[in-house]
Amino acid sequence: MRATDLMNAEPRTIDIDATIAEALEAFDVSGQRVLPVLSEGRVVGLLCSRDVRRMLGGLAAASERTLGVVLSLPISDFHAAEGRTVFPEMNVRAVLRRIMDEQLPELPVVARKTGALLGLITSERVLAAAREGWV
């Protein structure tokens, strides 16, 4: 079993120029915990909902004006660097190892040569496949 067998082929993504407010909406609408950050169709990083929400939680006592400023900031200031991906031909064992190493609930599946996003794979799907002996 390969990464392509377990991935969501139509994940929600976000453009590198989007704001924190737009990211929060994308997380809420999609139910994803990780958004692949795209620039010109290529994955350039990941934005994790836990990181954004943790940052916003630290602003609980901030004024509305301050919160408004933060929500209008571009996600390019906050997304994780590229490299946290898996490739479509990777087997379940390799994907599981990468997810554990990166400590992320979801990872983008990208084309090895172009870096184009093919899908998103969740730790739950990989763990379920491992439990069923597909490792």
C-alpha cells in the first residue's frame, strides 16, 4: 500500500498571501488540522491549526485592535518551512515514520519532480492501515 492509496486527493489549501483570518476560516470549513501552503501551485510549507490557535490563545487579553492586526497578518509569517511532505510512491511504513518524525497529524503528498500537491494524508488513515497489517 502506498501514500496515494490513503490520501485525500482534494484537500483544502491556502495561498501564501492569505491572512491568519482566512486560514482560520479554511480550518473551520475543511476540518483539516494542517493546510498545505501554496505558491504558484507548489507546496512551500504547512500551516498547523494548533500553532495558529495557540498564538491566538496567547492574545486572549489583547485589545480588539491588536487582535484585528494579528488576524490581518499574512500566513507567510507563520507557516512551517517546506520539506514536510511525503511522496506518492512511499509505502505505509515510510509514511508512518515521516508522520511520527514530523509530529504532524497530516502531511501533504507531493509529486517528487514538480512539488505539485497531489493530496493530503492523515495520521489516522496511516495508523488504521498499519493496524490492518498494510505496513
